[in-house]
Amino acid sequence: MKKTPLPLLVERMGQIAVAKALGVSSPAISKALKAERDIKVTEHADGTFTAEEIRPFPSQNTAA
């Protein structure tokens, strides 16, 4: 199983196909790309796809 950055997968498959494979809307993919979110997509042996996002923790500065 190889993890592919979301922008490369969209370039290879197209935004609509990636959205369908992940079970999200095409605008959700567009928003993630514009925000430059660090999302890696895994294609499994059975042909399904999963995605995970790497984010700093904590994700926001919070007031104490």
C-alpha cells in the first residue's frame, strides 16, 4: 500500500473520481487542495481508497 499526496492523485485520476473514491464531494477535494492540507491517500489491494491528514497538535493556538 502506497500513500499518495492528494494533489498528485487528483492530477492522475481527476478531482471527481478522487471525490467519489473517498466518499466526499468534489468541492471538499477542491477546498482541501486550496488550503494545501497535508492529506495522503492510500489505495488498498481491493481497490478502495482511504485518506488521512497530518496536522500539528494542537491544531490551533488556544487561550489558557
